Amino acid sequence: MNPAASRPNYAALMRDSGAAALVAALLAFPLLGFKLDASARGLTLDVRLIWVVYAAAIVFAGRLFFTLIIQHYGVHFVDRFTRAELLPHYVPKRLAQYASRYHVGLAMIGFALLLPWLGFSDRNLIDKATLILIYVMLGWGLNIVVGLAGLLDLGYVAFYAVGAYSYALLSSSFGLSFWVCLPLAGLFAGAAGLALGFPVLRLRGDYLAIVTLGFGEIVREVIINWQVVTGGPNGLSGIERPSFFGLQLFPVAKDGGTTFADFFGLAYSPDQRIIFLYYLILALALFTNLFTLRIRKLPIGRAWEALREDEIACRSLGLNPTMIKLSAFAIGASFAGFAGSFFATRQGFISPESFTFIESAIILSIVVLGGMGSQIGIVLAALLLVGLPEWFRDLAEFRMVAFGAAMVLIMVWRPQGLLSHREPTLHLDEPGREGRS
């Protein structure tokens, strides 16, 4: 609390909030004030002024509230709150002691493992959770490139597409199983990461972002125009489904195989395949998380963070930025290839429409919103940016509006992300004692 803060000028606050509400209404009128409805008479244009009023009222209340908070507590009130300076005194200290990210992570893993049995009757819930885990895995993979190495990548969806099409083509052309195609898809995506890494070795910042954006669009255009191999705009269908250690998840076995239901003496249910795919992507995501946590403590992980902080200082320490950048692009792309392989086998159909620039923007937004370098923060951001629009499909038309508003608020009030804290990879003891890593 700032005792030196003067009494707020409510008249000025009302004028300021009113001006903000007026600007919001002008911006919301063309975005929210009209809607096209399809009917038997054709398309009709409806005017919805009430939505404009709602938008202006929300902006007015939000502007007034945050201005009062800033005047009362100071401009750094969010950071002070996260440091528990403004928390009520009755919060038990033991609760704060055990509410660590480690325990939160374990609780989230436990909840994820039990989710199919908690919501077994809701097939739609498991399917949405599977989609969220795909984006969590993609976010963790991109976090290696952006969060750890500090290389802004706007074309990450290209590696996602390479993994998906690699699996689809290998399985359909050579009859390879999912478990054989999965590492091969990661290998091809990693090779694509190396192909991108070489041209951008001397680029930084905005120039790097533009080149990666162009690479993503090149891959998509190749997929669209190489119709003989990729199917072009029509995509590829009939993609092979994964098996459970050779047990097929179909009502009737194919090619003399054995079904999962027959082997265990169960009645066939479509939920068996849904739950199996959920646990499969959960295992892949946890592997990505474990790999990232472990590699951060290795020399290559520390080299990524050194490159992110200062490339010149990194060179002065004798590190090779070329190999560091290439390794970050290759490893991050490999995990996108794994996710793309799973996406292809889950959907059974892929097309270029699934790998547009907006997908790269969403994945990058998940990393930035969650906090670059924060594993748990990426999970929370994926729940917000992917999970909420899936659960509230009635508000799907406002998804991008809410998406943009969330990013603006985060950049203004929490530019380092929801969970900005990163556990240091090197710990130093007190002076006079040996350090430990």
C-alpha cells in the first residue's frame, strides 16, 4: 500500500474511463455490432447494438478498476501480490510452503491420469482433453526454441505438418505401423529443423521471425501443390490407426489380427480407442516434459540459456552459437514431428488447412502467455487458449477477440507470462563452500 498516494480524482477517472469506453464502442461496433444469419431467404444482416454496449461497459469498469488499484497500490501491484505482500495474513504459511510448482505438477499429472475414469461417460471431455494435450506438447517443444534458446520461431507449424505427412505417407505407402513411423516422423521433422537452422544462423530478432514465417508458408504451399504425393488440397485419408501392443482397437480384427476387446474378454466400445489415444498423447507429452527438464541441466541446455541471454558473451566463453542454434531447432522440431504423427493417426485425415499460420500463432501465444521457459505455465496457457474455446463453442465467433484481449492484458500487466519463475539450472552455495549444479 502506498501511503503517499493522494486521494483519487473521481471526476478525472470517470472521464478517462468514459473515453476508453467510447473508443471500445467504436472498435466493437464493426466487429460485434453486426452478424450474418443464414435463413431460407438467404443471408440477412442483423444489428446487435447490445453487444457493443456490453463491450463498452466492460472496458469502462475494467479501466476504472485497474486505475484505482494502480493509484492505491502502485504500478507494480501485480508483482507485489505474487510475492505475497498483499495476501491476507490468515493464509497458513504451511499452505504456501507446500504450494510449490513441483507438487502442483504432480497433482496435475495425477489428475490427468485419472481423468478418463472421472469423466468416463463423457466421451467429448476425453476428446477435448486429447486436443489440449497436443497443444501442450507443441508448446513444450516450441519452448525449447523460444523459451530456452531465445530464437523467435513463427513457422513452427511447418514441423508439425512434416511429422503428420511423414507418418501418413510412410504408413500408407510402406505399411509401417505407428510405432515404427513415430520416431521416423520425429527424425524427418528434426531434419526439417536443421534445414531451417542453416539459413538463419546469422539472423536475430525480427529478421529471424520473418524467415521462419516464410519457411512455414513454403512448407504449406509445397503440400498444396505437390498433389501426386500429398494429395494437395484434398489431403490424405484412411491413415493407419495405432495398436495397443499389436492389439487392434476395432470391433472386428483385420488381416487375421486380434482385437483389444477379444484379448481381454471385453465388449467392444468406441470409448476404448478414445481413452487409448488420450493416454498415448499424455505419455508423449510427459516424455517431452521430462526430456526438457533433464536437458536444461545438461551443458547443451545451459548453452541454450546462455545464447538466449547474450550471444556475444556466449561466443566469448568459447561456445559455438552455430551448433547451439541448430540443436535447438532440430530438437524442438522433432517434438513437433511426434505431435504431428499423433495428430495424423488420431484424425485419420490430414489436409493443408490443419497447418496454417494461425496454428503457429496459437502455439507461440501459449509459450508467451504461459511464461517462456515455464513448463506448468504452458499447461495453464493451453487450457485458456485451447480449452475454453472448445468448451464454450457458443462463443466461438468471439474466440479471436478474446484471444487478442488476453494477449494484450498479459503483455500490459504480466509481460513475463503467467508463471515467469524459472528454476535456475545452477545453484551456488554460500561463500566459502563448494558450488553444486
